[in-house]
Amino acid sequence: METRVLSGRELAQKVLEEAKRKVEKYVSCGRRSPGLAVILVGDDPASRIYVSKKHETCGKVGIRSFSYEFPENVGFDEIAECIHALNERDDVDGILVQLPLPERLRDRTNELINMIHPAKDVDGFHPYNVGLLAIGDNRGIKPCTPKGVMLLLDHYGIDVEGRDVVMVGASNIVGKPMALMLINRMATVSVCHIKTRCVSHFTKDADIVISATGVPHLIKKDMVKEGAVLIDVGISRVNGRVVGDVDFDGVMGHASAVTPVPGGVGPMTVAMLIENTLECYERREGLLNSN
Ligand code: GUN
């Protein structure tokens, strides 16, 4: 069987071009530029790379980005004060706290996210936005990675309605919101996680497998049926090489479609962050209807 490689690069580029066009239109009418504030705590090298990509992409589309960096030993209250100040700023439309936080602050992640004003929650992690997603109300802000996966599936004409989908990974960032979006689109969804006894028991009959674990090459040919669609959200480094959760070479000729790593879901996540920031700006500026 021929395996389609579902690139996210061109699609993400199209989303960014559209965002740039809109920003230029607003600015040429005399409006201010949209603004995104990114909070980074500690020195995690992967987080630093992701955050610099976010700033770089903002620059490309004309969104102002504001960087707030704190050392690993920062006090909780100092980050909280930063969020409160950003909530009040007229020139800041989106606020995100890069995750994961350093170990010392990790169990207070939700407390910080809850402080972000829901209208500026460009990650869609605030309980208000999570709640809207859970009840199938489209007015909330949706988390970037699952939103990017849905757009990728739609773009390549892969309909999830009535399909059996397995989500491997149950994080608040990807697995749980992804499952909700799929249910809202009438897929039949199973969610596997760290305590799942036999992941292949679920994946072997699935039409679509989405993996977001960070375990290199977890998903192998013998775990999925012929013709399955494999969406790889994982990203790890093995011997200096970036690899995904899916054994890409092994599933070639067996799966009907697979996303590459890098160049698959990754670029979509950043593009969705830009789209969300622009949407928050448009809502705050009264340029959109509320529904
Ligand atoms: N860490 C990994 N993915 C994400 C994301 O989408 N948003 C934030 N804030 N942190 C992340």
C-alpha cells in the first residue's frame, strides 16, 4: 500500500500567510498590532527552542511578542504578578506560560493557568476554555496542537466521523483536548495512558492512531492495522536526531498515511498559536462576532 506523508509545513505556511495578510490589513487601517506575551521559567533547552520559534513566527506575521523569562528559583508570586499585569495590558492579546514548569513549581501549574484571563488564554488551557470545548461550544479558544491536528486531517480529507480513533497519551496539553475535539466530531475515541496495560490491544483495530507520548518509535507496524492513519505528535532526540513516537520507516507501505517528524504536527502547533492570538486580538478589538 502506498503511504501518504501528511506534511504540515505547507499548510502551516498558508495559515501564517493568511494571518500576516490580516495583520497588515488591520495595521494599514490605523489599528495597533496584535501582541503575545510568552512566559518562560527555567532553562529547559527544549522549551527554550519552542519559545524562540514562537517569537520568531510572531515577528514574521507582524504580531508583537513580549518575552518574560524567570530563573528556575523564581518565587511563585513573582510569576503570578507578571500574569496579573499582563491581563491588564491593552497591547497584550495573548498570554502563555510555556510548559512544563520546572519540577519545583510543577504542581502549581493549574494555579498559574487559572490566573490568565480566559480571553487572553491563547493556549486554551484555562478551565473556562476547556469547559467550552468539553460541552462542544465553539466559542472558546482551543489548544494549539489538537487544533492543528484537526486542521491537518481536514486538509488531507481524512474524515473522523464514525471512525475508531485511539489517542495515545492523556496530557492536558494534547491527549485530553484532542479526545474532546474528536468526540465533538463524532469519532469513537479510546484514550491510552501511562497505566494502560496493553496499548496495542487498542491500536491494532484503530482507523486512526494519534500518539503524543515522547517515547521514540513507540508505535510500530505490528501495533496498527494495514491502512491506518498515524498522527505523530511526539518529538524526541535520539543520537542527535529528531524522531517521533511512530516508527516512520517501519510503517511505510503499511499505513495509509503518516505525519513526519519533524515537519508534520510541529509547524501546525505554532501556526495555531498565531491564529489563536489573532482571534483574541480580533475579539478584543471588536472585529469579530462573539459566536
Ligand atoms: N509545551 C508543549 N506544548 C505546549 C503548548 O502548546 N503550550 C505551552 N504553553 N506549553 C507547551
